[in-house]
Amino acid sequence: MEDARCCGTGTCIINADGECWCGQRWNGTHMCFPDTLLGKTTDDNAKTAGAALGDDHS
């Protein structure tokens, strides 16, 4: 039985906590790499990306 949360590779093995063997995690919508590995929150990442693009929406 294929897990509906699979990222599309067909190789996902997702545990009860929503963590895949590859390091991605189910966020409730899709599989993604957790921002906590980088020590940043999603808001911090959005601000950093915006600053790199010249947006200053702090």
C-alpha cells in the first residue's frame, strides 16, 4: 500500500511521526525538509529570502 504522503519518488518510508528515512517530514500538507535543521523558523527564512530579493517587509 502506497503512502499518500510520499514525495513522489516512490521510495518514502514514513514513520508515525511523519518523518521519512531521507530526512523530510510531513508538515500537514506535503513532505519537506524541516527548517529546524537550519536553526531558523519559517518566518526567519521568509525574511532572509525577501532581503536577498530586495524586499524589506520586516
